Amino acid sequence: MEAKYPTPFEELKAIMDRAYETPERDFAIKVLALLKKNGIQQRQDDGKLVAVTFSIATSGEPDTFVVGLRYRKRDQSFTEDTFIFTPGNTIVRCYGKKIESIHPEYEGTHKQQPRLSEEF
């Protein structure tokens, strides 16, 4: 019998369930490791990572999780790369405003200034 490996969605759900159940401060590190495991790297040259966000999309497919990597660019403006997780699918990379065409409720979030308590 072949071993069943968890999908990216299942892994993210487990990370988030643990984060909600306990005051786990390393959820961002675990999310970044999950993205890396799936071939997604952080920006290297054009921004400093300042926040990792998690939300549940309200439009489109049900059970859709959205992870955002918020960066402060050299010019001090902000930008966010977003990634969509759905059951049984690979991670969808949404650079720029692509997230808005898939989930309209994210309109304007790409350049939104975050509320930061501490940076990475």
C-alpha cells in the first residue's frame, strides 16, 4: 500500500489549526518552510519580508486559504506576494494583482501598508 502524503492545503491547515489552538509564535517560519518545500522562495533582492499573513477567501472555491508574504521595498513602499491553497490542488502563485482577478475581495491589498508590531 502506497503512503499518502499530505497535500499543501492539508499541511497549511494543520499549521493554522495548531497556531489557533496554542500561542505558537513560529507559525510564520512553518508557513515559509511549507512554501519552500513546494518550490516557492522568498524575494531576495527587492524587498525585506516584514509579515506573513493568513486568510480564508470568501469568494471562489470553498475552503480556500490565502497566504501573503508582505515585503517592504527599498523605496519604503509595501508589496505582497499571495499564494492560494485549495484542497487537492497545487499552490497557485499570485504575484502583482493576480489575486484580485481570482478573489475580488482582495482588491487593493497588494500595496496596502500593514500594521507591524515587529519585523522578521
